[in-house]
Amino acid sequence: MKILVIEDEDKISEIVKAYLQREGYAVVLARDGETALDVLKDGFDLIILDLMLPDMAGEEICEMIRRDSDIPIIMLTAKSDEEDRVRGLGIGADDYVVKPFSPRELVARVKALMRRTKGTKKTYSFNNADLVIDTERHEVMKAGRVITLTPTEFKILNTIAERPGQVFTRLQLVNTILGYDFEGYDRTIDAHIKNIRHKIEDDPRRPEYIKTVYGVGYKFIGQLDED
């Protein structure tokens, strides 16, 4: 698997590269946004993206990538405020690692994110095929049109859609989706749910698929089609 590391600090990028290569990943380094966008056409399985680059903001790069790709993105940054994390996740990042960090922890998060993208061999159809979730292809269709979800968004949607009517707390979703202790989990899950709703709901204010259970969490309310 190929990983693109977009980081302008040579020491950090070389350490990250060494740890990832030790785990068998092929790693390409880019020191600025322009270089990163140029090499993206070569195809990668995951991106590690620093937010503070010399030529453009990492958030801008993330938004550009998300226009036509669902490649997993881990943001790597010195910004530690919860608002920064929520904003990063809101524009399409799948994970957020704050500097200084442990290279071993970063590798663990890479592995966890890679696992979440694999899916299972099963297809779900809801509301007379208005929404179709194909976990083998890692694909979601809304009204016959393929929509783009990030790997984390797909995993959240698939997890709750597998059990229509079951209420999932935010902590349950963190434990199932992220697989580790993630600070600020309430806002993190809320940000992902908001993004999913905008992609699959005709009117996010009157959802037909993901309902908020106030004070508890979320549940999937779509009607599963018969085989």
C-alpha cells in the first residue's frame, strides 16, 4: 500500500517515513501543497497531511482532495484546540494527530484506518432502493447516484445501517469506528453525522435515515428493503 506524507519539516517526514516503511508501506514525501497535488495522480491508499505548509493551508488541500476522492486522510498538526479538530473532520479528514506525537501511535492509527476501509461483502438497500450501501465496493448510492463518503463516514453509516432502530451512543460509535480513546468524541461524531446527512438526506432538518436521539446519540431509521 502507498502512503503520501505531506509535511514540510524534513525531520518529522523522515521519521514518519522510516516507521511506515518498517511496517511494509511504500511512502512518498511531499514538502508543499503544490508538489502533493501534482503527485496525487500516481494513486495512493492513504494521505498524512500537515496543516501548516509553506505554500497553502492543509485544510485547503483536504477540501480539494475531497471534491473527487474518498482517500483516507490523517491530519498532522500542531493545532490542538477542539475547534480545530472539529473543523478538520468537518471538511473531510478521517483522523487528527497533534504534534508532538509518537510515531508508533501514528502507525497504529494508519493501520486502524486502513482496516476500516476494507468493509464486508454485503449490500443493503433502503426505502425502495433510494439508498444503497455496497460494502464490498465501499460504495453508497443515493437515488441512483453514487455519492462520495470518507472512509470514516462510510464506516459510521454502515455500522448504524446494519442495525436499523438501534440507538448508538457517541461513545459506542467512537469505540466501534475509531477503535481508540479519542478526546472530544462528542463533537467528532456530531461532525461526521452532519456531513453524512448532507450527503444522503433530501432535507437534513427532516432526516429519513439518521435520527438524533437527544441526550443519547443516533439511530438509523431507513426502511430495509426485502431481498
